[in-house]
Amino acid sequence: MGEPVNIPEEKLYEMQARLCKFMSHPLRLQLVKLLEDGEKSVSELVELTGQPQPVVSRHLGYLQQLGIIASERRGNKVYYSLRYPELFQACKLLRSVLIKILEEGHSLALVLE
């Protein structure tokens, strides 16, 4: 799958930066990981993360707004799934780079935040 030819490269960089913003919160990274294992209901995600339901729902809403996850209502429950498993692979790749950075002792900026 290639890049859309009708969108200027500068605009694609801007859109890519906005998409990558989902990775700027630890809970969103955790939710993507959990959904990579298969669809889950909000109550399952609350239990698995240990976070309050309103917090989990807010982050799920953000991920859904970006188009990263899909939702489906079944009865009184809403189930969420990851639309693009490649996003989990991107997170996994960045995590492996982070581990290399830490192993090489270049961690001050990451630790001091």
C-alpha cells in the first residue's frame, strides 16, 4: 500500500505526527497492546488496566477518533478492536529501540521527564 499521491508530503508528515500522538500516553499504548490480543469490552479493559472506567473510556474515544480502533455494541456492552495490527508492530519496534537506548546508557533525557 503506497502513499496517496494527492496529499503533499508536508501534510503527510503533519498527519503522521498527529497519528503518532496516540503513543504519547502509557495507557493508550497499553490499550493497543491489549487489543492486539483480540477484541475486548470496556469492562475487560478496565479490569486489565486497573484504571477507572471513565479514564479508559476517554482514551478509547481518542483512539477511536483517530481511526485506530473500531467499536461494536452487543447488547449492553461495547467491544473494541484494533483496526490496524501494524500499529502494534510500530509500538513494538519503538519499544525495542528504547531498550537499546537504555542498554547503551543514553537514558538521562528519557528518565528525567
